[in-house]
Amino acid sequence: MSITDRFRPGNVQIRVNWRVSIGLVGSILKWLTVPLGFPLLLAAYYGEPVSPFLVTMAITLASGLLLEQLRGADELRGREAFLMVSLAWLTVALVGAVPFLLGGNGVLADPVDALFESMSGISTTGATVLEDFSAHGKAMLMWRQTLQWIGGLGVLVLAISVLSQLSVGGAQLMETETQTQNVHRLTPQIAGTARLLWKLYAGITLLCAGMLYALHLGGVAPNMTAYNAIAHAMTGVATAGFSPAPESVGAFSRAAQWTIVPFMFVGATNFILIYHFVLGEWRRPLENDEFRLYVGIVVGAVALLVGLLTLDPSTQLPLEARLRHGTFQVVSILTTTGFATFDFNTWSAGSKHLLFSLMFLGGMAGSTTCSIKLLRWLIVLKAFRRDLFKAVHPEAVRPVRLSGTVVDEETVVDVYAYTLVSLVIFGLATTFVLVESARHGLALTEFEATTAAAATFFNIGPAFGIAGPFGNYAPFSDLTKVVMILLMWIGRIEIVPVLVLLTPSYWQS
């Protein structure tokens, strides 16, 4: 029985059963001690302090077990699912900041900066406040990577097991577009779906790490050590963007940069499509409207960006470098990964605006990517084309179809509303960043403020100007960082779960 089936009018509760939501958050915290063990082992191996991770593990396990007792035998229903989703991401971000604070090094010793870095990690944004990477040990830097990796897995489970059931912003389209009901029949419980996704996600990550480390062993990428290979595989497949190197992927060889590109692309591909592809259904992606749009945008944007770089007299790059940097940055920004191989602040206005426009697209629904996502844009385009046709032929009946399946009008309205709300929040965020930065004495152009708001709300990571690919968000005021933390949180969980909690009707019968 799905979440929505349990939430029919006859089953509606008078009030939200918050104990179920809190109990499930406790279960998530309890299991968070497992990934904390990875940087703990690294700290012991490299002779770095282990106490930040040991203390965090103790706090997380104790609080998780305590909160878990609140759940009782009640099941997760519609209203409780909204509350659980919202609290889970916020709580994990708070816990994720504890090792940074206990480490007490650099800017992460500040609570606001620590929470910013943690929320950026778990939301797979990739925006950072780090100024001096050398101030932090290998274990602490790997904790950043680990946060992003579990954030990528978490959003997969969220999108496929929860949001698609709650019809959040058209997320129910995944049921018809990728036939996830086939997977739900195989794994009817959220835990079962999570296990299936975990195996696929971990397998792709291991493949990426193995290929990167093979470059090191072959002498093609000397500094792509096992540590760096694992670190970049975790955040590349998660389309997240943190790197233990200040120069991001630009610190590594051309071969390493080319190797990471397909894994960013795969990370932003619907994992149910990947699942069927692995099972031998080779034609499934080619029959998918969203995937064809995804490939078309990548090819078109790469061709356009390489052309702009070629025509730019200030960008003196050989052909291979133009192809490599152009391909890498298009895929990185479109998939909301946020890795960088070049300081694109130095590129022409046309090149920068092209990358900026890609921030609003995102990859496919049901992937680790962020932003509005191509599935929604595809519905908007198809619906708008249908409306133009009906303007000429008002009596015509022409439904919107997605991969041959009719999309109901309620879903079309949901998608329109979600897209509009996203753009409105982005506009308000831009105004706030610009005004608050001026009040704080931070000189930003309108374009820099706009891209900073987009990069945090759409979970891209790097923006332009001071927050560019090799810059950071440290110069922004604490108030601006707090707002950006909220933007990353709201944007990562698809806006609706948080906004629903703000409506009086949610808390009433």
C-alpha cells in the first residue's frame, strides 16, 4: 500500500502524528553512525584526531535510539511523510556540522560556517566556505565527501520512494515515464527500494573510483591517489561537487577530467532507467523522452560553448582543451555537480551566461541531480505547445503525452505551479543576496548575486565572481549564509515538503 493510499479521506487523522516522523528521523540518525566510521578509520590511519568523529558517533547513536522510541507501531502516512522528509535533511545537516565544530580548525570552527558546509554537503550542493584547505586533515575533508555521497543516495530514495508517492511538484510523473511501478512491485517497501538503489549507486561509485585509480597506477594521473580517486568518485556520482583539492578537478590530469565526465552524466540519469539498462533492456533509455532531451541538451550546449570559446580572442586554448573544458563544464553545471577544471570567471559574457542558463535545468528526475529537472521542463514545453495548438483549434482534444503515455491535467498544473514557485523563490533570493551584500559592504554585481542565489537554491555549488569555481562563500555575511542554508535545504527536498509545513491546513484536520 502506497503512502497516498494510506492517506485517503476515510483514513485522515485529526492531527499530524509527529511521533512517527520523529521516530523515522531517529532511525536515520542511528544509521548515520555507519558512514561516520569511514572518516574515523581514516583519522586513525593518518594519525589525525579521532575524537571529533567518536563524539559525533556517540551523540548520533544515542539521540537516534532515543527518538526512534517515539514511533511506536503507527505507519507513515501522507502528512507525516512531509514532516519526516523536511526534518531528516535538516537534522542530518545539523549532525554533520558537529565534526567540523569539534575539529575546531579554520573557518569551520564557526557554527554558521560549519552548518553551511554540512548543509552544502548533505544537499549535494558543493558550495564551500573553505579558504585554506590545508588547515583541515584528510579525514575531515573526506567527511565532506561522505556527506555528499550519502546525500546523493538519500535523495534517490526520497525521489523514488516518497516524493513520487506524494505527487510533489509532478514527481508522480516518474511512475509513467520510467515505469517505477515495476520496481515498486519488486520492492514494495521503502527499505527494499533503498537496498536496490544502494547496490546500484555503490557499484557505479566503485567503478568510478577504480577507473580513476587505474589512471594513477598507469602514470597518467600521478596525483590521483586512492584517496583522491575515492573522494572524487563519491561526489562525482552523487553530482555533488566537493573536492579535497582547492582547484577542484582542475588539479588533476586531462585523462582524469575526461574520466569523470561520464560518471557525472550517469549520476544525473534516472536510476530506474539505469536499473533496466543493467538488466539488459538496452532500448529503454532511447524510448524515454526525458533522456533524449537530456542527451540533446548536453550535445547542443557543448557545441555552443566550444564555439563561443573558439570565437573568444581572450581564451587562447588549443582545440583539445576547448573540447575538454567545454564538455566538462556543461556536464558539471547541467547535472548540478559543480566540479570545475577551469576558472570560467575569465570566459566571455556569452559563455558565462550559457552556463548560468544551464543552472535552471538540472538532470533527470529520479537521479541524484538537483534544480528544477528536465522532466518538468519537458512537460512545460509540451503543455505550452499544446496550448498554442488549441489557441488555433479550440475544439481540438490534444492531451500532453510523455513517452507515449498521457499526462493528466492535474499533473500538468502541478508542474506549472512547481516551476513558477521555484522561479519566484529564486527571484526573492537574488534580491535578498544583493541587498544584504550591499548592507554588509560586499561589492557584488547583479550577475554575481543572481548566480550565487541560483547556485545555492538549485544546489549547483559554484557561482560567478567571489563564489566562482575556485572561490568560496566565506565573504558573505552570516545572515546571507543562513538564508543560503535554508535555500539549499528547501531546494534539495523539492520545495513542497517545507512549504506544506507552513500552511495552517497541514496542522488542522
